[in-house]
Amino acid sequence: MTALSEDAPGQPPDRAAAPAGGAVRAMLEAGSVALVGASPRVGSFGRRMLDEVSKSRSRPRIYPVNPRYDQIDGARCYASLADLPEPAELTLLAVPDSALEQQLALAAAYGSRAAVIFGNAYEDDSRPLDPGTRPGLRQRLAAIARSHAMALCGAGCMGFVNVSHGLRAIGYTEADPLPAGPVALVTHSGSVFSALLRARRGFGFTLAVSSGQELVTAAPAYLDYALDLPGTRVLGLVLEAVRDGGALRGALAGAARRDIPVVLLAVGGSAAGRTMVAAHSGALAGSDGGWEALARAYGVHRVADLAEFTDALELFSIGRRPPVGTGRGPGADSVGGIATVHDSGLERAHIADLAESLGVPFAPIGPATKARLAALLDAGLAPANPLDVWGTGADTRQLFADSLLALADDPHVAAVALAVDLVHELDGDDSYPLAMLDVAERTDKPLAVLSNVASAIDAGWASRLRASGIPVLEGARSGLLALRHLLDHAARPAPPAPAPIDDHRRGRGAALLASDAAGGAPLLDLLAEYGFDLARALAAADVEAALAAAADIGYPVVLKTDEPAVQHKSDVGGVLLDVAGPDQLRAGYLDLAGRLGPRVLVCQSVPPGVELALGLTADPELGPLVVVGAGGVLVELLCDRAVALPPVSRSLAGELVESLRVGKLLEGVRGARPASIDAVTRAIVSLSDLAVELGDQLEALDINPLICGPDRAVAVDVLAITRSGR
């Protein structure tokens, strides 16, 4: 156990505020730690906290603080932080919520660079406070830390373990030592933190942080620190909200530049989707849009659950990557994929079906590989991928090893998995794991055991395989998805470069937004500034002006209400199509004016086509998001959309369209001519340019519909909601 410190008391230091990055390093590498609430009582939180910090390999100076005790374990226990002989770089607060404010203020005043708040920092609103003038407890704690440039982990957290440095700042009993390895873990969930530290999977940690509520120090600060650790090769994130979006983008860009995979489980609602509900783009983006956009921009590997999360972390942790030309990334000169070897025809078919449903490609193996396999297999077994090897069972180890190696040697194969149930064999036959060990010595390609049933895995053999650099993936679905992440990693995009700004265009656009933020001709002029192909439209405020506009444009025309209060024209019967002549226009105008008001737009009719919706929605942390989805009246009904961070390139715009279910319609169905994908992608890039230059002035912008035909993608209606709310 690290010795407890017994020095003489000192005075409050006079120090300048430290930069945030320095405070985070001081937290994670603290040489002195104050434990407020330390206790000698067995089973208490204060006792566990003291025991865990005392296990730190870095041997920090430890100062127990609790006025109830003079000594703990024969060493001095201090009555107050004011009595410490030196400023504690890190203060752990294991005190009731009611004492947090006082103790954090003392820590700040006496020179602590950082603190961990384990408690939830809950304040009973029934107490006689004035909520209109006094901030809540969490806000007051954050203000104390920020005013003293302190890093603050929590509240409502489990603390952290800096495995690389050897510092444990936790109040819950964990294994000692914790497994060291390439994963840096940051999680908002204390339960996930504890579960992963104890999971006994094929990876260890450089840093593991349970960051809780992140009142001050958010996930990006820990990621920046972890990326500077030489041993960090994988980032694992379990997050329920985007906090400090700009810093998060910077950290993810840093990981992409270093070729460090990022595995993300995003739960609950992100900061996205909080725009005004009047805009379809905000509803389309939803609570998940920000996460989707981040993942798309920085090549983050999003997972759906903790099983996929741990399998992906384990596979990436091994460090083997598919050779160029075998995956799905840039520079691949051939179609590649995975290969699997089975001892069951049914399980082989099951894995093939499941892989197809998950979008995991099998590699097409060449004639030489087929011939090599055919020479190994019993009669009646097909030399194919996926491969069923089981026959007579003679010399199983050699048969499986040679089959696995034949597939690994095929130039189209990116990764090879032995897809068997790694059960404890009652007859002592260890041919399967031994075959994997044999193959691992003879190929550099990624290898894995892909288990069908996680509960049937032999723990001893799994541990031995993992120690030899062979992942054991604990489920068919989660394991296949992990393999897909491995293939996809080569296709990760380069971090987006800053987009050029046209100051003159931005000035003209801002003026058009200010002139009429609810709709009408000025907004169509705004789209024209950014290069959109538009249906011609003229504004009118009486029937004679409407007739003159229609005569100028030429019948048939479309007549729409242009009243600022009407945001969704179709919902109120505010759009009249195929107005064929003056009499019909006069009657239509009088109807609209009587129901909705005199302002109208007379618009050129556009030939029918596939209708898309383009939009911007403002994320409070990430800025504007570009949204592409099904358009017209189906915009929210289908919930078919893709979300990206600007700037959006032409190639990315094409990927967004391709990801939509409605994108199939653009290819032409039932004799219809295909729509111009080039025109559609130009429109998306134009919207991205608008987002880059005017996104700070917009809560939302909708272009619906964008009518996509064989030659054009025409914007026929637009709605904008500015930051001023107009």
C-alpha cells in the first residue's frame, strides 16, 4: 500500500489559473491526492476509496481528510483541506451532496488543480431557495471549478484509472492490477465503466474514465490526453450526449489523423434534434442526427449495443489490419471481404444469411484457393467461402489449420474467422484452438474465432487465444458486425478540411435572410445565390398582380400562399397545382386570399420527378447539420434521411443519396427515366455551402420538395427559421 502522507500544514497557495489542458493532465497524473471523506470503517465508501488510491503504482502522496478521525492506518488524517501540508493536485470528494459546494470551494481555494465528484450533486428543490436568482448546485459547482481553472470529473461518476501512469482515482473495488492495453475508454455510465474493467476480454487499457455528468471536463479533454499516450491504439466511447462539440470534433479528427479507430456507442438523445419543430429538417435529423453526422465525418465506428462494442474493441485491439486491396477502403483494387471456416453445414448457412443481412461481404476466392481447398476436403464438401470443413474428423487440427491458411493466403480475403462453438470439449480434443494458434504464426492477416453462442465459450482457451493475439468474438451477430467495422476502417474519410468562405456571397445571403425569413421570393433568391436550380416564381399581393405574373411565366402555373405565418403550405391547402388559365387562377387566388391572406407566389410548373427534401438544422454543440431525405408529403412519414456535417463534398453527397431507401427511385423504376444524380449532388453541395456561410444565422432551413428529373434537380419551395425566430 502507498504510504499516507504526514507532513505539516501549510497556507493557501497564491496561484494563477492553469490552462484546461494542464489541469486535465494534473488530474490524470496527480502526484498528490486528497481524499475527503476517507474512513477506516470496513465496507464504507471512504475506506474503499482509500484502498483503491493506495494501490496506485505511481505512488502519489495521499492525504486522508475527515474531521472524525485523527489517524487512519497509523497515518495522520486531516480535519480539513485547509490543514494539508501542500496543495493536493487532485481532490476526491466522497461527501454528501449537501457538503459538496463547501468542500469544492475549499479545494479550489487551497490550490487543487482538479477534483472528482462521485455523488450525484442533487439539490432538493423543496428547500427555501429562490430558483429565479440562485443557480442550482451543479451550476454552482461548475462555476467554482471554472473560476479556478480546475478540471472536474463528474458529478455522478466512478472516477478514473490511468493505467499507463499508474493512478487509480476510484471509490469502488476493481481488479489490481487492471489489464494494460491499447484501449482508452471514456463512458458516461459508471456501470459500463465497471463492467468493461472486469470483462476479461482480449484488450486492456491505457486510460479508463467514468466521466458522469461532465459538469466541467467533458469527454474530448480525456480523449486529447489519451491520444498523446504512446500506447493508445483504440478509443472506446459510451456517450449519451455531445458536450463541447467543437472539442469533440477536434479529438475525433486527431484520432483519424493517427489512424486510431474510434468505437462509439451513443445512447439516449444527443444534442441534435432540438431545433424548432416547425422545420421538417429538425424532425428528420431527430435525436440521433448529430451522432450520425459525427460518425460519417470522422470515420467513427458506431455500434448498436455493448456486445458489438466489446467485440469491435477486441478486434481492433489486436492491431492486425486487412492488406490494401482486400477491404472496402480507398486504394482497394479488387472486391474483398471476410472468409469463415465452419464445422457445421447449418451454422455455415446461418452465418451466410446473417452476414448478408448485416452487409458483411464474403470474399470471392480464386481458382488456386479452390483447388487448394479441394485437395483437403472430404468428398462431397464444396471448396467455397464460407467453408464447411467437417467430414470424417481425421486429423482435425491439421485439416482446419490448412483450410484457414489457404483462405488467408487468398489475395481477396481481408480477414479469416474460425466460426465454431468454442465449447469445452469433454473428450479433451483441442484441435480447433490449436489450429488457430498454428495459423496465427503463419499469416499476418486478421484472424478471429467467431463464436455462435457466447455462453458456450471455453474460458481457458479463450484466454489463451487472446493472449496469443487472436480475438474471440462472443456472438455471431456482434462478431460479424465487428468484422464489418474492421473492413470499413480502411474506407474512413480524411478529416474534413475547412471550407472556403465567399464573404461577398455571405453578405448578400445574410441580407436576403433579414428581408424575409419566413418564405417568399427573397428566400428563393437566397437559393439562387448558392447555385440552386429553381422554378421561376413571382410574388403577388392582389389578384391582378397574380394574373400578370402568371401571364409572364406562362400557364400552367402553381399558385402558393406566401403568408409568413404559414410554414407548411400543403398542410393548410395552400398549394394549387396545374392552374391552367386566368379563370382558374382568379378563383384559386380568391380562395387562398380568403382563407390564408393576400400574399401569394405564382410559380413555374416543373415536370414530375422523384421528390427529395434537403434541409439544415442547428445542433447546439455541433453547429449546422445537412439533412437529405424523402421529400414532399412523405418527408416525415417515411423517416428516410441521411445527416452530415458540412462541408459536404460531391462524393459524400453521392453517399448520402445512395444511403436513402428512396434513392432507389432515382435510378428509375417501372420505365421511368433515371434522375440526374449529378444534379442532386450539386444541390446538396450548394446547401452545404450555404450552411458553412450562413449556418450561424439559421435555426433551420427546409427545401421541400427538390424535384429530381432526368436533367435537373429543381427547388420549388423553401422555409427558413433564423436565430432571431423570424
